[in-house]
Amino acid sequence: MTLDKSSFLRLLPVALFAAVAGFFALALSSGDPSKVPSALIGKTIPQSNFPAIEGFNSDTQPVPGFTSADLASGKVSVVNFWASWCGPCVEEHPLLTDLKALADINLFGVNYKDQASSARRFLGRYGNPFTAVGTDSSGRTAIEWGVYGMPETFVINGAGQIVHKHVGPLSQASIKDRILPAIEKARRSASLPTQ
């Protein structure tokens, strides 16, 4: 069977589409999204202000938001970006409480591109593991932090530098194998004498 020029031209877009779709399928099915590199590792966190979630209280007291200065207080901290509309955020949420207890850290939450009522409902339903929880309603600050999607978790040393970034939901394995070692490394480096 021979193809004339008009038949070839009709099949060319289909063939090109199939090739491009094949490349995308290959890219999506390979690799570990939690290993996405971050240009901010080892750098000071961006100047940030995460205002409190409007109307969110714990034991009748307002739960505060936080700023980048709160993350450079000398203690290792973990920052978790989450959203009420994020299914994987629901899955990882109980693990955040476990992480806070295991590591004795300040755990800060950033509610990303969400309505205050939705964020309050989420934390009311699943609990509030956070020391402070702020909002990034526009998503602008998340871009400055290099956030790709929800959820993402950052380990911050006492000087306010990012020492580890985890993309995607935390699991028991990722906490044990990546997050806890990053926290311990940040603690050790803070206690080393300067030269």
C-alpha cells in the first residue's frame, strides 16, 4: 500500500500527536516526584508573611500566623504547605501530628489558595498539629518558596535556611528515611563550632 501526498499530510498530525503523547506518558510514569531538586536548599528562606486564618481559634484563643523571622529563631522547624481541597493532604495529616511528637519541632502550616472557612473546617475535622498556621491565599509566597504542588514540606534549620524539601504527601517511610534525618542533621550542624 502506498501513501499519496494528501494521505501522508492527513496522517502526519496524528503521528506527531502520538509521539508527543508517548513522551509525556513516559515522563509521567518515571521518576520520583519527591526528588524534585530545589535551588533553595542551603539558602535562607524567602522573606514571608503568612497571616493567620481568619476566625481560626484553638481553645477560644486565635491561632497565630507566622513570618520568616519565626523560622529563624534558633530551633529547627518544619513548614508544611497544604490545602483543604488536596486529597493527599488529608492522607498525610495524621502523620504531621506524629512527626511533631517524634521530632520535638515547631511545625508551621501554610494553607494554600484556600477559603478561610474551608481551612477552618479541614483543621476542625482532622485536628491542628501546627504551632502556627498561616495563609497564602494568592499563592505568591509559595512560588517564592519554589512550591510545585500540594502538599510540600520543608525542613528549616535554626538560622532560617532550607535544609530539605519533600514534594508530595509524607509517608511513614519518608518521615523515617528523609525528614527525621534532615532534622537531626540540621540540629547537629547548628551545634558545630564555627571556624
